Amino acid sequence: MSEFVDLQVIFNGFLTLDLSIDQACVLFQQNEQGASSFLTFQFGIIMNDWQLKQTTNLESRAGRLLDLYWKLFGPSRSIAMFPIYDGRLVECFFEEKLRNHLDEFSDDDLIRLGNQYLDKPLQQLTLRVRAQKMVPIANLLLANPADLNKDIVKVKSLVSAYQFAPELNEVLDKIEVELANEGDKFDQAASLKHLRTFFEKLHEHVGRKLQAEKQEMTDNTDLTKCQQAVDYLERHDVLTDRMRGLARALYGVLSEEGVHALKSDREYVRFCRNWVGEYALVLFFELERLLKN
């Protein structure tokens, strides 16, 4: 009973504007399971009020409740629940979110929202914003030769085929997203840090794969240290001396422009991403050659 009273007090404070949405959220989160049942019940009472269903005022009591629920339980759950209470207020809420807070939606959220409003204007709006989200991806494809993009796809398939840590592909995906978003120089430096991490982990996984398959290649090299891993691969004829030099030079660029610099330029990110992709394909080629012998 005391928990119910606490939730009721929070809710009343929210309705009377004594508590802001953020304040109410943080309080409800202290008893999220209880808040879920309580707010779902209150939601039905308020959203079934005929007068409130007709309003399009997002600052109204019902409009603020939509925002509270969204912030507390997230877009996916809200998209599943709100359309049950059909009315212009709910549609206006979604329209405002799509126009001003698109980054809060995942791709799956947008698909689900469109499916909730088939053959209605809101479905057309979701289709438009989904298309708008594809603009930077299309620009990235236009800015990069098709073969280079195919190389990255091939690298990802080989990472999966050799059962290397899935985080390697997650890093590559993150870099692609960051390139598409065209962030500032701080974002570009962060992308190079991610590329450097991929570069380090790739050498480590290739070395571990060889040691697992070839007993004669097992030694005490610390493969978690990239320079040592590169030297290890050169000693065991995975890399030529010149390829080792290329690996060291590329690692140096990734370090200087990413790790040791606060800001970097997009041209460096694209350059390094393309070179890392090409280099990784060669490394996988040599790995396959050695494993076959």
C-alpha cells in the first residue's frame, strides 16, 4: 500500500506541475515494475477522456503523460501502446517526435510505427523520414568506389567465417555509420580510434587462430600488443617485410590521427578505412594459405 501511495503522490505532483517530467521519471524509476502497472492503469483513465482525446495540445495533461511514458519506457513500448487510444493527440505526438526527435527512433521502431498507421498520413510521414535517414548512407556510397565498399563487406564475412569476435564487425558497422553521419572533427578522431581497435584486434585474432591450428607457431608473443602481433606474423611468414612496414605505418597513422589527436579530418577516416579494408583482405588471404599447408 505504501508503494501505491508513493506512486500516486508522484503522479499527482506530475499532473499539478509540481514535478517536471524528468523529476517524475527519475522517481518512478525507483520502482519501475510498480510504475509500469500504475501508469498503464492511469494512462487508460486519462486517454479515454473524450475531451482530452480531441485535443492536439501536447502541453495538455494527456500530452504530457504521453511524453512521460515515452521517456520512462522508451519508443518501442510506446509505439505498441499509444495507438490503442486512437485520436489526433497521439498522432500529433508521433508527428512531433518524427520531425524533431528522429534520432530517438530505431529503424525497427519506424517500421512498427508505420505498420500501426497503414493507409494513414502518419504512415506516409514515417516512410519519408526513413528515406531521409538513408540520404547520408547514399552519399557515402556515392563518395566511395563500389569495390571499396564491397571489400568492407568481404572483410566482415571473413571475420564471421573464421568465428572471430563479433565485436570486430560491430566496430566496422559503427565506422560506417559515423562516416555516413559526417560528424565534426571530434567524431572523426573517434572513428579513427575505432579503426585502430579493429586493426589491433584483427592481428590478435589472426595470431591466435594460427597458434590454435599450428603447434609450431605457438610462442610467448603478447598478441594483445599490436606491434608484437605484427612482428609475430612477419616471423611466421604471414607478412612479408614490406607488408610489416605497411602495417606499422598504417598503425602509426591510426594512432597519430586518432588516439593522440583530439580532432581529425574526414579524409583521414576515409583513407584509413579503405586501407585497413584492403590490408585486412590480404591478411585473410595469407591466413588461409598457411592454414591449408
